[in-house]
Amino acid sequence: MRWMHADGEVRDSDPKCWGVYIRGADDWIAHVSRKKAEEAALAFNERIVAGMHYDENDPWDWAIPDLWPWDQASHDAALRALQEV
């Protein structure tokens, strides 16, 4: 299925593969489900807001749950890599 992702790219995506896009850091973190991605994004954003000091020169990071923008194999590999950490 074609999907416009939080990073602005339009790609084919598998609706079973979810992750969190970290805007500002331009990073993706794989998660096992939409629910887990939403929970992780919420926790990340709560930490950001709690520590925010509003320096206009700081980058603005924000976590957005989204469909994984690559294929199932890369999603599986990213999940395995997280288990090794």
C-alpha cells in the first residue's frame, strides 16, 4: 500500500510493520505493533516536554508513530537489532 510517512516520503508500506519516526533526529525505531509504537512515541514526547527549556537554537525533536517505511525484512532486522542492545 502507498503511504505518506511522517518524514514526508511516499513509499510502499506493510500495514503490519510499525515504527516511530523521530522528527528532528531523522531516525526510525521499529516496534512490534501500532499500539507499542504509539506508547513509545507518547513516552518519548513526554520526556521531551518535561525537559524543554525553549532555546530557539535547539533542534526540535518529536516522536511520531507511523508505518515502517521499508520492507518487512528490514523491519524484522531492526527489531532483532533492538533486542541485542
